[in-house]
Amino acid sequence: MFRRVRLMLEMVRFSHTVFALPFALLAAVMAWREGAVAWRWRDLLGVVLCMVLARSTAMAFNRLTDRELDAANPRTRSRHLPAGLLSVAGVTAFAAVCAAGFVASTLLFLPNR
């Protein structure tokens, strides 16, 4: 179980997501500064969740669509899908869950909440 989670996080380059988070948070702070509404913890959580889930969805989808090209390229054939470390069904489910989580996390930004 934990091995599979670790492989999924490696596949979507979660370390790169962590590296990009400060830029998303800086953009959010700059937007809050320009707006009339003060920031809330819920908004900050929404920015983090949306950024992580949207990027994970995109990376997983990219790995799915490029798996045949990756298998043919010597430089990329050791990636998770061409190497058989993860299944297509598992990565598809991961992408679907991340996409649904992204859509759900946008609800944190509703003005009436």
C-alpha cells in the first residue's frame, strides 16, 4: 500500500509540486493584498489543495497519454508505466480521484460559505 502511494507520488513528481507551492501561495497573497476581502485560512487551504490536485491530475494524465512513447524512448522507458511499476488502471484511478478532489476543493472558494 505505502509502496504504491510512494510510486504514485514519484510518478507525478510530488517533490516538484512542493517546490512550486511557494509560488502559488505568493500569487494568492498578492491577490488578497489587491482585493478588498481579507484572506481566510479556508482560502489558503483551497489554494494549496487546488494546486496540488490539479498538478497531480495533469501529471498523471500526461504519463498515461505518453506511456507508449515513453516505452519506445530509451531515456524514458524506465518510467513507472512503461517499466510496469504501476498499472494503467491504477494511474487512471489516481488521475480521476485527483480530478474529483480538485473540483471538490474549488467549493472552498464559494462566497456563501
